[in-house]
Amino acid sequence: MNPAHPVVLITGASRGIGAAAAVAFGRARWRVAITARSVRDGAEHAHQLRRPDGSLLAGSLERTVRAVQATGSPVFAHAMDLMDTASLDRALDATLAHYGRIDLLINNAVYQDREMNALLLDLDDGALQRTLQGNVLAPMHLTRRLLPTLIAQGGGHIINVCSGAGKNDPPVPADQGGWGFAYGASKAALARMAGCINRELGAQGVRACSVNPGLVSTEAVKTTLGDDGVLAQRYGAMPPEAIAQALLWLASDARAPDLARGPGMVDLQALVKQYALA
């Protein structure tokens, strides 16, 4: 990146991978911008993932802001709802107005209602449309709005957080711990964006990559699969902080561009192991 302190915009940064990435980039002296629906702890929304007892997941933009501030780097937060296109525009425009540029967009936010992993016979059109809106249309809209800015400033980088569910069949049915069609289809569609960006805009300094974080021990995953204390031992789950270091490596290491432009998804857990990033 050309600036001494480049700007990263991370969506879905109230918890999990997004929050951990915000802190990692802050420690690396990037200027950080974060978005999410939950501005404060305890915020309630429609189509919201909850624990089995009905309680809300911990996490908010305010909490992540405090964590990034502790690194000494500047941080800008703005509410954003994947299901509301106008809010996508407001968040992007506010970030550009605040920092004057964006060097890296990490499309990390995901639609998290349990209906995205419904069994086929239980999946209605509305649930499928909401999943595609949150996981495909929203990140595409943000990316399309940002591309002219990246071209005008001489380049930039886009990382789309995808999933192995976008290229593999579930190991078991969705109601037994696998994933549903809506989620898998949405992640498969998102994974196709990076290649088009590289082919169409690579000569203008814009590069993109699709990444697969694998199973990560976020609060959302623990809520979905159950937190029995052995996610790492039984399923190979990594903590969000390790995945955040892999995202930072992709954005800043001189070896990353050739890898990121390759076909398929970049395996973030493999990066963590290969380069001892954790």
C-alpha cells in the first residue's frame, strides 16, 4: 500500500473474525474503519442469531472501537445493515469522508439467521432471498460502489471472506451440524467475485481474493455447533485472532499478491500454519 498508514474497512466487526481483524490491523498501524448492525451491546435486530436460551451474542461496534483504540491506531465506526442498501451507502460514504480513501475492503459480514441453514424442505423463498441479499448482493454492492475510488487512487485490495461450504458438500445434513443450501449457495456466489475483479481491473491496480477461514471458534460458531470446550481438538477450529493475522498477512506481505491472485479460495488456516502467524 502506498500510504504510510493505509485504511482498512472491515464489515461485520462487532465480534468474531471482524473484531479480531480490526485489532490486528490496528496493531499494524493501519487506520481502521468498522461496520456492523450492533452499535451497542444488547442491541436487538430482526433475523438475529441468538443462543439456544434466547440471549444475545456478546459484541458491538462500541466494544471493538475500545479494543482498537487500545492499539493506538485511529478507528472509525459506522452502523451498517446488510439488508438495507441505503445503510451500505451511508457507511461507505462516511468512511471515505472521514479518511479520504480506502485501501482495503474486507467483506466479512454475513447474514446470521439460522434460516440460512434450513433443510431443503424447510427453506422458503424468503429465507433464500434474505441469505443471498446479505451474503452476495450486499458485499457486491459495497464493492461496486468502492471500485471507482480504488481505480482513481491508483489501486486497492478487496478480500471476500467465503467458506468451504461454497465448494464442498456438507458432511452431514444441516440439522446435524452441516450447512444448508442457502448458506452454501451464497458463499459459492461470493467466491466468484474476486476472479472477475482481477481479470477486469487488475491492470488498474485493483486486486481481490476469496478466502476460506475454515472453522473458527467465534461466538456464532459456538452458538451454532455448541461450545463443548473441544472445538479445536475435535474439529480443528482456530481462534479468530489467528485468522485475523492471516488476513493481515494477505494485505501486507510482499509474497501475498501472487498467492491471492491464484484460482480458488486462499486457505487462511494453512497460511497460519505455514507462516507461524498465530
